[in-house]
Amino acid sequence: MKTPFIGKEKAEEIAAAVGTPYYVYDAEGIKNALSGLKNAFAWCDFKEYYAVKACPNPYILKLIKDCGGGADCSSYTELLLASSVGFAGEDIMFSSNVTPAEDFEAARALGAVINLDDITHIDFLEKHGGIPEKICLRYNPGGNFEISGEIMGSPEEAKYGMTRAQIMEAVPVLLGKGVKEFGLHAFLASNMQNEDYWPKLAEILFELAADVRDKYGVTVSFINLSGGIGIPYRPEDAPVDIAAVGERVKEVFENESKKRGLALPAVKAELGRYMTGPYGILVSRVIHMKHIYREYAGLDACAANLMRPAMYGSYHHITVLGKENDEPDTVYDVTGGLCENNDKFAVNRLLPKIEPGDLVAIHDAGAHGFSMGYNYNGKLRSAEVLLEKDGTWKLIRRAETPKDYFATFGFEGADIEVKDRFYTLSAALRSFPDKFSGMTKKAAADITI
């Protein structure tokens, strides 16, 4: 079984202050993950650029920055977010595709390292921001990506990166435009728990770096192994031994260096899921039980708060807080309230007996959880909380309100004044105090914004 890093008492304490659902992140767990990663690659010049898209919260980014990490950004807004907590220059890696002009311009203004996704973007970047002296090229080897004869992914189906021929064509073009330093990057598979993944990727990129050197006399100064290291979503899964992975990558580089006569490059990474995934929990309140053809436990969270199970059929372990030691004796579908039948956090899941009012912890939601949220059915995004080792916590994002939901309708020249109509509605409701006297404090506050 998985043990949540938060217990019922602390979860209820936070719920009383911020409501449910909410995300809670384990600060110490995130720090330890980065420390372990850095130790695994202490043998080289290493830098982890946290994938901002995994959990785009400035408090999380500040924590990672304070521990010596960088930021991997993929959009204009993520660049602004990273910049807001002090990331600048080569502490930012900009990895984007189908990139708008303003995104390149912002990345160049911040001095970020550009990870160029396509050969056609060279002229576009030159026009919008200018060609930097240091640049990274994203490689797509095509075909199927195999480890020990097993297919792990199909890069040829991915929209990302350049072919080998395009990399070889791009290098002299960029040299002619003033580039003096190159890096290579590739992302070939996601959520890999096979410890051979990064060593194999390192071999592929090192061989390409050697070929670039042999053809153009250019030394590739760094290799970006990107992300792709997975986490153990299921209780029976073992975590990746990142120290062993680091040793394996070291062996590959040293062996290839001897064969090809190439100095060891610096190593970069852009892990997101590995860094924060296990250290985030979605806490939700059971509000309804339904007994029809199946047993349903209905939560106040829904797929709008955590869409991975609905989108991918992904497994997320669930703990009923306060009942960790109870016998799991009932099979439930654990659902949200969206008007979609795939709005289920678990299907046919064996759990202890659940009752309305119980709090559940949905594990491994610290990456691609809150960040993939949306407002379908008028659902509002939840609060986020950072929990420290000593049990203290702080709110790092408040929950959305209906006022936030309607804010974008209030623009100059709008034909419909939603805000005014909302105030009119609230005034009308207040004129019927008897009818609404039983309304919860939260609902009354929302209506009278």
C-alpha cells in the first residue's frame, strides 16, 4: 500500500481553512528528489531544468531555484512565471514547438537557452529575437525506440524535433549566423521506469554529437537528456534508482568518449514528473454515495481538477484518510460530478468502506495534475498548499471563485455585462431570505460576490 505524506488530522486542518478539494505538495520530498538527482550526476557538469508545465506554481519554482535547479519553459506565460521568481539567463531552457514570435522574443530577452525544435525555425528565430551564440537542437531519430528488443515509443509519430539530416544541415547554417556553442536534446518516451532509458538515450545523443564534431569540427558542449523518467503510480511498482541511472549514463559517456575521442559534455535534464509527481496529493471530500449497478463514491473533486484518469485511463492510488488500516472490503467507482461518464478517478477499486464526509487522498498528482485543470461544467480550480517537514503549511494558490470565472467577460466594448447581471441576480436572491436561509456559508459568499 502507498502511505500518504499527509494524515487525516492535518488534511482536515487545511480543509477547514481552504475548503476542498485542494492540492497539497510535500516540500521536503521535492527537495530530496532534486538532491538525489544532483548526487547521481555529481560526476559531471549537471543541471536540472524543472519542467514548469508539470506544476506551474511560483512557490514550487522558487523552492527548486533555491535548491540550485533551473526552469524548462515552453511558452511565453511560463517564461514570465519563471522570471517572476528570479530565473534568468542560462538558468532557463526554452523548449517549445509551433512557437509564436513573442515567445521567442521573450526567451531571447531573458537570455534563455533556446532548444530549437525545427530547422524552419532558424529564420523565424533570427527575425524574432535573433540567433544566440549558444543554442540547443532537438533531435528526433524516427523509427521505433527500442531497449533490449522491446519497443518503448515511436519517435517517428511525434511532432517534435529534427531528423538527423536536418540536424546536419542546421549546424553549418547556424555557424554562419554566429552560433559558437551547440547542445543536443531528445525526448523519446514518457514515464519510463526502465533504468536503461537514459543510458540508451545518452548513447544516441553522444553518437550524434561525435558525428557533428567529425563533420564540422564543432564540439557539442552539452547533452540534454530531457525528461521521461517515470514514477511508481501503483503500489507494486518500484521507484527508478536514479543513482544507478546516473552511473549507467557515466559508463556510456566514458565508453563512447574513448571510442570517439570526444570530451565528456555537460549533462542537462528537464524532469517534471519525477521531481514533483509523487509529492503532490489531491485531497477531496466524499459528498455522495450512490448504489445502483455499482457502488459509487462521489467526490467534490472531478476530472477538471485531475484529468489524467479520464484522459489516459491512468491509475492513481487512493487512500481514505483515517482508514489506512481498515480492511478494503468494498469495490467502488470513485467519481466526480462532471456531465461525462469518464469522470472517474478509479473504476472497480477495492477500498475500505466509504461514507459521506470522508476525506480521500489521490496520490501522485504533483505533476500534470493542477496544471491540466480546466473549467468545463463551470467547475473551478482548487487551492494549492505547500506542506513543510515540520507540519506547517501555507496557501500557495487560492481556489478560484465565480468572480474569476466571469472576469474575462468584463472587457471594453462587451455587449453583455455579465458582472452587472450577476449583481442583479445576487440582489434578487437576497430579497428572498427565507428561501435561501439554509444555504451554506460558502455558497452564499459565492452568490454575493
